[in-house]
Amino acid sequence: MSAVADVIRTRVDAGSGALVGYLPVGFPTFDESVDAAVAIAQSGVDVIELGLPYSDPVMDGPVIQAATQQALARGFRLSHGFEAVRRITEQVSVPVLLMTYWNPVLSYGVERFADDLVDAGGAGLITPDLIPDEAEEWLAASERTGLDRVFLAAPSSSDARLVRAVEVSRGFVYAVSTMGITGARSDVDSAARGLVARLRDAGVEHTCVGLGISTAQQVREVLDYADGAIVGSALVSALSNGGVDAVASVAADLATGTGRRG
Amino acid sequence: MALRDETGPYFGEFGGRYVPESLVEALDELSEAWELAKLDPAFRAELDALLKDYVGRPSVVTEAQRFARHAGGARILLKREDLNHTGSHKINNVLGQALLTKRIGKTRVIAETGAGQHGVATATAAALFGLDCVIYMGEVDTERQALNVARMRLLGAEVIPVTTGSRTLKDAINDAMRDWVTNVEDTNYIFGTVAGPHPFPAMVRDLQKIIGEEAREQVLALTGRLPDAVAACVGGGSNAMGIFHAFLDDTAVGLYGFEAAGEGMDTLRHAATISRGRPGVLHGARTFLLQDEDGQTVESHSISAGLDYPGVGPEHSWLASIGRATYRGVTDAAAMDALRLLSRTEGIIPAIESSHALAGALELGRELGQDAVVLVNLSGRGDKDMETAGRYFDLIDAGAEQS
């Protein structure tokens, strides 16, 4: 069973939805990245999306690029990713998904990566540049280990591709709110609502919307039709500008959008 | 099946589409449009007319007799892509993709560029077809190829210096991909080489294979036989795929790709992707790449901006893996020596990129001996490299300023 799906189901059954928070490992330092992830979990984030810094992050906007580039420059290693998952899950009970581009996984060895992630207490992977068509090895490794696998769905995806994304995903389907890359936007595209409706038609159980969400109001709007809202750049900006306390406070504010706190 | 019949998305275990889901629809649209266009006589006729009347094709083959005296007596034949409009082979590909852009009804094109040759070619085609054009170029490259930046701007393109990562070609590709993900509705990405996600490796090769098709006939007419070896430089690998393709099933013809060995194959400063890299995923394709043990891309180095790329087209990775083509390194120093040698023996100033192939041809000639025929793809002219060459050979008087 998927711990991520369980958490989302609990939140949806309670009348709202889940808040998924992204932070990269190693930014601004390894210890602070762990502390920040723990802090946002304690401030109302339901699922942690922990990013592994990568040299060529084509889906990321300027805020996350700057953070992950800094983490790499300070000596980020993949082993730090597993260590961070271990330290976070020791302290808080929220499920932790790793968000990673595909080459680091391929380079590490897909099976070995899956085993080490299970050992560290991780819940699964979000794979922004791995489409189901190319995912045979990961499907096998996640089947064997029971890890969640979150694939992306885009407003431009055909109906057939949405059905495929729903079939192969476990945990949730990541609905890309708008055509573009990560980063805060003043209004989340109406394309998101349409995409979620099409994913429902394709039989999706849980779908969370990401890209561009940065305020509690946007979280509230998204949870009106989706099962979760994913926030990244707004948290990274807060961490960058004000440290762990600031990111915790932004997370607590975002969580008011789920209607459970405030 | 003939090696020439491979159409992608996979070349053996290489190739594919490792991209964000948001791009899949655009790639599907492009694949479908290309499959239809390449079979459409009207499209072919329009492209052929442009290649003849605008580019100046067919490009000639020049025998380099004085240069060949340094190559163990082998005959050296130069396929003169440097004589194309805009000064390199890049225009062959760009015109095809610009025509395709019109065909799919998009009005804006974007492109990445390293040395600036592909950017200039794209800006040229955009001017010719009245398309909006944005070129992404690493900040480091905008500095070492300032003249090409000016050319692109003169042609009406917007040049965006890329300041992320290593600020070179690979980062320009990342930013172009980000632009494409965001603006895919009205924007087509004119990719410059045989790398990237399907359909780019196969499509760019299809548009460049005219180089080898012409050259194969020209060498037969000139010498009465096929060459013993074909030499080309390899960065992403489009000029090499272009000249190799017609010969893939001629098993007696040796195919040699020369990668940039920079300061040496055993240093950390090179761009010898196939010789020194290992398979992974970069820019949408599974292929050889320079990476550290965590799969982070390693920065490449070459004196030539056009070869300074840590990846390579998947078809090259495949040809290397099955042993059909051989890939070797040529250092900055050997390439610059060959650049000067061709200038002084033949009165032809080659691009630094192409000079890697020339240095390789000197080596092949000495190995193959008297009477061997070596065909070299002279993929571009050296005008854009005069500042680098001037500094390298100390040719510019101190204090002199161009007025």
C-alpha cells in the first residue's frame, strides 16, 4: 500500500486535500535542508517532495535552479539524498518522495537506487523527465520494492497518455497546472481544472496539482477540484531569504489553504 | 536491415525521449509532420530549390594536394560545406526545419547555439521566412563568438545569453527546452544537431545526409572508387552523421569521428564524449555522455565552441557500440596546427571544429598510406574563429584595433 495515497485519502475524506511541499536536499546546507523539511512537515505539509540537485534541471525555474546549483557547488552527493530521507523520516511521520531527474538514478543503478531508497524510509519517486514510455526499468524496480511512482500529466497530454499515466502511477498523478516550468505565478492556469477533470475521466484516484502555486488562496482554489496542491518555489524562496523559521511560517500559512489550520 | 534504414526513436539501446510530459505532444506533432513532409514531393521540391538557389548546393569537393603531402601521400578530398550560405553545414538542417515550422503553422522559432553557426543559420532562415526568432547562447560562448552574436542580431533575432550552469551549449539547450515547454503552442524548437529527443536525431540526420549523398557520387566521379576513409569532427555530431550516412552500408569504407580532446584525453579538460564517457541520459536521449559517478553532467572543454558539448547524438553512440564507426580524440593543439596547415597549403581557412577532422585526416592518411583516399567533411569556414586563431598564433599586433 502507498503511504502517500493513504495520507491524501485521509485529507480528502476530511473534506479538503493534501499539501505537498518541495525542498531540495543540500540547500542552503545539508543540515538546514533536513531541518527545513522537518519544520514544514510540523507546520502542516502532508507529503514532502525532496528534490535531488541535478546539473541539467530542464523542468525547473530560476528559484529552484539557483538553489540546486548552489547545493551542487557545495558538494551535494546522491548519498546525501538517502541520508536526508533517513533523517527526516526518523523525526516526522510524513511520507517523503524524492523528486529526481532520471540520469542520476540510471547512473546509480535503478535497482540499487530503489533498494537504498526503501532502506532510507523513502516512499517513492517523482520523475519529471521520465515518461511512462521509457520507464520499463523503473516500473519493474518499483513493482518489486513497492515504492510509489509519480508520473506527470500535462494539459497537452492526449487522452490515451492520461490513461497510461493513471495506470502506471502510484501515490498520485502529478498534474502540471500550466505549460511551463516551476516558479510562482499570480494565477494558476484554468488549464489545471480542465486537466484534473480529464484525469478523473481517465480513472485517476488521486491527483495533485503543481507548478505556480505559492499562496494559501491558490492552495484553497486547487483543493476545490484536486486532491492535493504542490508548492515548491515559494518554500525555497522563503528558506533562501529567511531560513528554517521563515519556511516553517510560509508552510503554516499555506496549510491554512487546506482548511485544517489557521 | 541496412544500417541506413534506422529511423529512431531508438538506435540500438540509444535514443528515445527522456523529456517532461509537457513536451511529448509537441514531439509527436513534429514526428508526424516530418514523416509526412519527407514523403511529400512538394515539400522536397521546395527544400531542394532552396538548397540549390539559396545555399548554393551541391557543395563542391576539392582535392587538397599540397595539404596531402603531410598525410603520408594519401589523397585528401574536402567536402566543402564551408562554401554554403552562412558558412557551414548548419543551414541544410535549418531550412528543412523552418519549412516544417511553416507547415505546422507555428510563427516563432527558438534555437540553441554553441559556436553561433546554428544560431546564425536559424536567424537566417527566420529572416527568410518571416518567423520570430530567439537564440539561446551560453554567456561564455557569447563572449568567445561575439561576431556571431552581432550577425544574429543583424538578422533580426533576439540573442539571450544563458547564465546558468557552465554557461555553454548544454545550458543553452536547457534554457531553450524551458522556453519550449512554456511556449509550445506557437513555438517550434529548431534543434541544431543529431542529439536530443526523437525525432531530432533522425530528422536532423535526414536533413544533413545530403552531404554524404553528394560526396559519395563526387568521390566516385573523381577517383572511380569509394574512399577508404571518411573523416568528420563530432560535437553533437550532425556534420559527421551527414557525411557518414550514405556510406553506412559500404562496409569497406572506414568511418572516423574526431572528438575534441581539448588539452588531452587524459586530462579533465576535453569533450571526448564517446572515447571517455559512458551511457546515460542527457537532453532527452540515452547516449554516451561525460558524467561523474553520480550522473551529474561534467563540463566539457574544447578550444572550439561548436565541439564543446558533453553529450553526443545517439546514432553515433550506436555506431560506436556496434563498431561501424571509430571515434578518436584530437587535441586543441593538433586542431590548430591543422587549421594553419590548410590555410597555408591550400588557401582555405577552416573552422576550428572542422580542423579536428583535418588533423584526424592527416593521421589517417599516414596510417592508410600511399594511394589511400580520405574524404574529409570541411563542415565550416574559419572566419568566425579569427579572434581565437589570432590570439593562439599571436597574429594580432599589440595595441591594434579594428577601425
